[in-house]
Amino acid sequence: MPNKMEETPKQEIPTKIGNWHDRNYKLMLLIPLGLLVASIIIISSFYATHGDFFNKDISLTGGTSATIYDKENAEQLKVDLADKLEGIHTREIYDLVTREQKAIIIQTKADGETTKKVLEEYFGHELNEENSSFEFTGSSLSESFQKQLLIAILIAFFFMAIVVFIIFRTAIPSAAVIISAFADIVMTLALVDIFGMQMSTAGIVAFLMLIGYSVDTDILLTTRLLKRDEGSLNNRIMGAFKTGTTMTLTSLLAVTVALFVVSSFSVILTQIFTVLVIGLAFDLVNTWITNVSILKWYVEHKEKKR
């Protein structure tokens, strides 16, 4: 008798959750749908205003990157030189251990000669190899590299879709996986636009990585629901949820910690980790609301026909 009384609460909690989800899972689709529609509106508005889907740094537009080994206020320098250097962007670099400022990075669309002349006038001394470094990227090379990266993302997404269809051989579950991955990318891009981040080649590579992160939990979920018969539908969803959220939250925690560690000294890694943190957070919504709801709807409809 005591054993039965002890087991009862453990059985009631999943049942209550399952009953609540049975009643509301279709309504829950409005949450990711609203986010997706809002994201598309934001991206469309950004494109109408700026003529592109996101802000680009000099690695995608061409320009000059100057590193000055001195302690300067990045924001003040940006304000002072805004009318002299086109598209100027500044950033301070700190020592990882001591947190002492080591340098300042100035990025601008201006050519190298103009940038060096303006900075020498501003600092009041000659800039040489001992106190600075300059890198110039041509616009044609940057545009070519950008096109290649975007094509790589499209190809990766295309082959991902093919693999998913081959694995499940069913239109709706396969489409649900693709929709979730697409929503992750669109929502992340919308938030990047809201934050005003200047995307570099590293940022585009991060979106390529996000496709892989997005699909793994979706495939796990779809496999559990369609190719396994372990208990009720809700039990299979719960089992996939426990495993999938553990995977995503572990990755999210690791990437978040890495973001805080590298934010003071690596622009490239900071951008990659920022995109991944945003994308993984949205992946939790799109996998466990969007994909779960579509799959549950599909499986229940399929079982009714039997």
C-alpha cells in the first residue's frame, strides 16, 4: 500500500502535463508563428532602409582595419572621426587576465592611405609598425567572398533538406524539420539587425554552423516520434524533450561562457558565439513548440485514419 501511494504523484504529473499539452499544442504554434512573422517584417524593413539584409563590416564591404597599440576611448574616437572616416567602427582590446586595455581597433570603409593620414593627425604622431598595424581589403574581393559564403549556406541548407527527406521519406515531418531550421536562421538574423551588429565573414560562417545545431535536435525528436514505439505519444515527446534540451542547453551554456571569455580580445570569436547563442535560444522555441506541434498533429491524424 505505501508503495502505491508513493508512486501516484510521479504518475500524475506527466499525465497533467500531457493533458494540458493535448489541449493547447495547436494554439502554442501561434508563438513561433508570431515570432517568425515579426522577424520577416523586421528583416524586410531593414532591407528597405539599408538596401541589404544586415550591416556588413569591412571584410564584406572592403576597407581598412587599423590596430593602434595605445589606450584610447573607442566611443570618443568614433565620434571625433565620424565625419572624416566613412563607416567608422571602433573597439577596445583588453588583456584577458589583467583586463588592462592593450589596443584599439578602428575599422572604416576608407582606403589605407586616407585612414593612416587621418589617424596620424588625430593622435599627433607618426604611425609605424611598432605602434600600429594596418590591413586593407578590396571591395571586389570582399563581395566575391560574401557571395561564396551565401552560396555555401544555400547549398548546405539544400543538402540538409535532401538528407532529411531521405531519412524520413514523409513530406510533413521532413518539412517540419526544415521549417524549424529556417525559422532559427530568420529569427536570429532579425535580432542581429535589431542589435545593429556589423556582420563579418565569421558571422556568416556562424549561420552555417547554426544549421547543424538546429537540425540535430529536430532529427532526434522526429526519430523518436516516427521510428520508435516506446509508450504513448506524449511519453515519446517527453523522452525526446529531456535528451534534446540537455543537448541544447549544454551547448548554449558552453557557448555563453566562451562568449564572455573572448569578448574582450577577439572580435571574430565574439561574433560567432553571439550568433550561436541567439540561434540556440530560438532553437529551443522552434524545436519544442513548432516541430513538436506539427509532428504531434501529424501523428494523431495518422493514427485516426487507422
